[in-house]
Amino acid sequence: MKGNKRNLTDMWLQAQKPLLSGQRETTWDSRVPGLCIRHSRKVAFYVYKRPKGGKQRWVYLGDYPVLGLASAREKARDALNAIESGRIPSPTTHNTDDGTFSNAAERFMQECLNGKRTRDEIEQIFRNKLIPVLGTRRLSAITPGDLKAVLREIADQAGRTASGRIKSGGPHAAKKTLTYLYGMLRWCAYEEIDGLQDNPARAINATDLLRGKEFNRHRERTLDDAELRAIWNRAEEFGYPYGTLIQALILTGQRLCEIADLGWSEIRNNQLHIPAERMKNKREHILPLTAEMQALVARLPRGSAGDYLFTTTDGRRPVSGFGWYKRRFDEGLDIAPWQIHDIRRTVRTNLAKAQVPVFDAELIIAHQQSGVHGVYDKHRYNQEKLNGLSKWEELLARILECDALPVWR
């Protein structure tokens, strides 16, 4: 397993600061092979072992400093011996508080969410909605009625902000919460945490739970030419990083996170190479850059502290705070309420207007191909994508009422 190795000491452990959301680090103890700390928003001790001919095991020991270093090493040796002899150590034998919903949820988030595109969203729901209410309850004591009460409270809360992001609740948020809660409790039952044998969320049906509630329908909003022109001009006025990011979304039709989290290392040979772990369909996406998109990239400042293109921290972290940015952005706009994702839908619609073949348009916006194409056709269609984006930019120039893009030249 990847990670640093060092002689763990209390002085070093005490100096560790919480990491930002989504960041994880593993450090292995040089004195007890298999013992490590997994460092995120807190420091926790784990044991990792793969018995000969057996299945790999992660065993959670406890959080530092509640569990001291000396005790962690002693428990690690016991856990390693148990695994080696064919026994599966129960996490509850290492931490008497491990059976609470809070500790089980933290363990679930650390062990089961690596690589998930929705990791931050799931963590936000657990930390903001579930742990404050269920945190101190033992898993074995939680009933379907307890879960329904929490979910109904979420369903009754306010729904969405004008930007489209979930603000505090609503039926859609309650349904998502049930999905994530079901997955977490199913895992807890499999691991038999706190002696849990069955998933209490299994008895909850989303249809019955939310009967009579009005759901947000699928968005159908596309921006008309005047609105798109107003947004583009406002973006030019707003400037870097958020305004330039909006222009990049209009030029490419990609998802917000796919462009906002771009690194300079992902631009090679005048193409975006977005890795699979950042894509919704879990497949690498290669997008050729038109001359206009290349010009936009060329004018971006390059940070010295990190790799990100759109940043307020000199490249150390990607730009964030989109809700705050959009509120400021909309202050200079006189159009009906809109969402960032409406740009993607608008670009796809205009690709059709520009007579880009359907297959090429779907590849441009990275929609996963199904059937024979999805399984057997491994051609990248890079030239076809470039041709399609060029046609879109010709149409965009007409929409913006200019002779040619980019208008910043």
C-alpha cells in the first residue's frame, strides 16, 4: 500500500493538523509492520494485513489521542496475530465506542469512499445531517423508525438555492440521504459492527417515505442566444478565475468540476486529458482544444505553488466557493434564474444546431457510449471532436455578434 514510513512518535502525531476535505494521507509505523495512521480530518490508527492465500483486511483500532500510540502498537500486534491465525478481529474489541453511529460513519467514509466522485457530497450529508442526530446512538439500537424520522425531517426542510445546489433539504435530498445511509448500514451489517446483523434502512421504501412530496423535475432549461451572450459578456467583465471558468465551460460543454479542477499536467499536445477518477463515467476523457480554447488557456496565470489552472491559492487548490461566486456574478445579469449546468445543456443543444453529428456531440460532452460502441469501439474520435467544437465556436461567434472568437483578442 502507498504511503510514507516513519517511526511514529507522540510529538509527531500531536503536530498533525486536519487536512482539507477530500485529502487523505497514510503513514506507516516502522516499528510495527502493518500499523499505520490514516490522516484526514482526524488521525486514526489502522492495521492492514493480507494473510497468505486470504483476503486483505483493514482493522480500525481507534482515533488519536483517545487511543495512545503505545496502546495502538499493542492492539496492532494482537490484531495482526489474530489475522495471521485465521481469525477476524472485531473492531469493537479495540474501541468500546466503535459501535456508535458516529464512529461507524467515520470509518465507513475513510474505508469505503476512496475514489468516489461523490465523496465530498456523501461526507457533507453524513456530517451535517446524520451524525448530529444519530451520532451517539449505538448501531444495534437504531430502528427503521429512527431513520424515517431523520429522513422526513430532511424532506420537510427547504429545498434548493437559486444556483441549484442543495441548501438544506427537500425530497430529493432525503432520497439521496436514504441511498447513502442504506449503503453505510449495509456495510456495517457485513462487518458486524456493534453486533449489527441486518440493515435497518432496508425496511424503508423511498416511494412510501416521500409520498405526497413534490420533487424537483429534471432540468430542461437552456439559455437562449441573448442570455448566453449576456453570460459571456458578464464573464469577460468578471474576470479570472470564475469568469474565465464560465467561458471555458461555454467553449467546451464539460461539467463544472471537470474544468474547475483542471491541472496543467492534464493539458498535453493541445488536448485535455481528464483522468478516469475525475470523470462521471470513470473513463479517461480526451478533448482536443480549439485554437480559441488554447488562447484562453494561454492567458491564464500559472501558479507557482501548485498545478491547478483555476485557483485563488497560487495553484495549490482549485477554485471553490461557487455559490458565493455565482451570487456575485448574477448581480450583474438581467436574465431569468439559471444554473451552471444549464451551460452544458445549452452547448449540447447548440452542437445539434451547428449540425454536429449526434455521435460526435455525445463524445464531446463525454456521455458514456452503450452497446457495441461502448464495448468494442476504442477509437478516440479526436479529429471528429475537434471538428464539432470548431463548428460550435463558429455558431457561438454569431451568437456573440462578433466576427470571430475569442473576443478578448
